[in-house]
Amino acid sequence: MDLTNESQQIVEQEGLVIYPTETAYAIGGKALSEEIIDRVYEAKDRARSKGLTVIVDSLETAEEYAELSDAERALVDEFMPGPLTLVAEKKDKVPDSLNDSFVFRISSSPIARKLSSEKPLIATSANISGERTSYSIDEISDELLEKVDFVLDKGVLPRGPTSTIAEIDEGEVFIHREGPIKQEELEAVLDDRSVHD
């Protein structure tokens, strides 16, 4: 069986996997599963006060779980798939334990897109909290590898910054984490399309 298909089956069966994205290796599973959310926090030794981001396969899927404004739709249209993560207002169907908001991106990685084709997929870095970002399986600690159900190894990924995390609040763009896409680029799109809320 193809490794991507095998990992997709494990995700659908409520398993936890390590997989490649367009920026680095991630750990995740079904984002709406309380059990998977708990396992990710425990595996990474991550503080519960730090929410988890997700990958979705399309704008339509994002709108199933988030209340998106015209400005947010414009940024999705312009920069996704790609290394932009957007903080949006979540709908009630999103577990509180996942995040206070719906924090998502559409990945340009075919593997990550396939794994998220059924439901939103948790996409947090495959490392113990506080450790460096992992661009190969060899860089991931044995402690973390032992806590997942499957590892999808696609070799060494290009080293680069992780995604920009941005939020629109009252028409203004706020950057939570600097990444490949800069604040000025986001603001330019909103200005060009005359949307700010």
C-alpha cells in the first residue's frame, strides 16, 4: 500500500501520525477528535494554553468550521494553498479543547492536502514543545516517535520559515508569527480588493 494511503487510513481510524507539510514535519490526526487533541498535547508536552492549528483541503471546508469575513476570504483566495495560517472565529462544532478560534491553512503539500481531505487535520510541529522544528524524521526525538501510530517519511524537507500566522481584527491585520508572507503583502491584498472586514 502507498504510504500516503496508509497514513490516511490511520488518520480516519482516529490514529496519530507524523507527516510532511510544505514547511516542516507535523504531528496530527482528526482535529475534531477530543482523544486525538489530548494525545497531541501529551505527546508534545505542550501547554494547554497554546491552541492547535489545522489544515483543511479547501475554502469550502474552512467555512464549515469558521465564520469568515470577506477580508478573510480574500486572503485565503490570494495566499492559500501556501504558508499562511489564518486565525478566524470558530463555529460551535469545533471543540474548545482544540483552540479558542479556528486557526487554519490550506497546505500546498499534496500529502497534507490528502490527509485533510475528509476532515480538518491537526498540524502542529513534530517536536517536543520548545525543541527545534523538524525537517527530517532523524531530527524528531525518539520520545515523540514512540507516541504516534504512523510515521510518513518523505526524506529531508527544504529548510525554511514556518507559516505566517495572521488575524484580521476590526479591519486591521495582526501578525501572530512572522513567516514567508509579510504583513504588507496581506494589507496590499485587502486594499486592492477594498475589503477590510
